[in-house]
Amino acid sequence: MSIKEWFPPKVKRTVKQQIVFYISMLLLMVCFGVMGAFAGYYQGTGEYPFARSEAVLPDVPGETTTLVDVGHFLERDKTNEIDYGLDFNCVESAFLTARNATWEGLPARAGALVYEDGSGHVILIFPTSDDGWVFVDTVEDLVINPRVGAIYHGNRIAEILILEMRWIPFEVSK
């Protein structure tokens, strides 16, 4: 059997057949592209786009700010420009940014993303009157949308904690 028998002779397609062929190929590439984007989104976040899981968050307290004020603060704050490493990590970054926000009159809370493997990542959380809780990764200066079960930085989130800081009066017993 010769190789010519494996491949049929070229058939001349009409212009209409060529148009249909190229449109079919284009649609097929678009479909594969969309499927790849959805697969990548799922791999990166743990949920599919347009199918957001509902999150039960505590009510936003009385003292709030706005999303616009948070954005302006993040533009001014330069904490994210400090070199990230062993001597400056997400914990220091979140607490330093929280201090800076508090000094500017913005209520801010530290939060923790606890991963399934027991490790975690500290973030900053702003209570806003117009957008609820706004989560900020202070290392990257990035507003994020973490959810339990979602994937962040390659780890599945098992729990989200909000650190509540308050002053407790010191009483001396007599």
C-alpha cells in the first residue's frame, strides 16, 4: 500500500464551502477559548464564573467608610512597596496598613484566610456602607473576593476570620 492511497486527492472546495469551513473553525476556536477560560477561572478560584457562591458575613458595624475612600487610601498608602520576605510578611503588611488606615480615619480590621492545610494568609477588611465588607490583600494592594471553598494563592480556603479589636478597661483590684 502506497502513501498516496492513505490520502485522498485534493478536492476543490467552492467559495461557499470555504466560508462555511473557516467560520466553523473560528467558532470551534472561540468555544475552546471560552472553555479554557472557565477552566482556568475555576482552577484559580475554586468556583465557576457567573455562579458565585453566597457568603454569610457578619453585619457591617456602625462605623463604616465607602469603597471610593478605600480606593483613594490604597492609592496613597505605600505599605505594599515594602519588600516582602522573612522580616516583612502578610501579617506585618496587614497590621501596618490597618494602622495607616485608622490614622486616616478609616475603620479597618485584620482578617485571616485559613487554608485546608492549616496555613493561612492575613488580609485587611474594610466595613463599607456602600459595598459591605471589602477584602484587601495588602501585600499586592488588591481588592479580593475570598469565599470558603474557593482557591486563593493555590490553596483552598477553609475559613475566613475577622479579628475584632477593642479596648478593655484595665481594673486594679484593691
